[in-house]
Amino acid sequence: MTEAADHPFVQAVKPLVDAMGGEMVAPELAQGDDVVLTWEGEDRVAVRLPHLSDSLDHLLTDLERRHGRPLAELDRKTKQSVVRILETRGAFSVRHGVETVASALGVSRFTVYNYLNRENGAKAER
């Protein structure tokens, strides 16, 4: 996919695909649930979307990268912010999502539920 990878359209969508944890493959290698992106009438790239469980791991890794250190080392306020971000991204709809996030944050499941309830309670008061 070297020649196709140099196409400006492919370069433009690469940051989005990377942020989603997807993989770009040549259009002719597309499989059933891959998304083929077309530009000016030509198939330019196929995007292989990650499985939901892989997406959560990707989200956690991305958040660690953004904060510049392991999530378990963050202060309580920042951990609460991370939980809010993960909630809006759907992390807790994945099986064992709360447990996975709790482990990454170095807190208990109960603490994650408290963060979620606190945020939902604040929304209800608005």
C-alpha cells in the first residue's frame, strides 16, 4: 500500500483512523466489514475497524500518551476527567469495561462507579 499511502486523501484520513485504533489496508484487501473509502471515483484505502475490546485498550493507551504517564499515576481530579472522557466514548458499554478502566487507573470498580455517579448526578442538577 506504499503508493496508495502517499495519496493526499489517505494522508488526510490517517490521523482519524489512528485515533480510532483502525488499520488502513489496500482496497483490494478489504474484507466484509472493512470500510472502503473512495476519492474522486477511485477506491483509495480500506479501513479495518478495531473490535470493541481492542478499542478500549486503544483508548486507554491514547489517554496515557496524552497525559504523559500511566493513568494510575494521575491525581483524583484527572482520573475523574479520564472517566468522563471514557464514558462519552462508550467505554463502559464494553463487557468488563469498568474493571478494565479501574485496573488502568489503579482504583477499585467501586471508585469508578462513584466517579460515574458523581458526574451523572452533576448533569441531573443542571
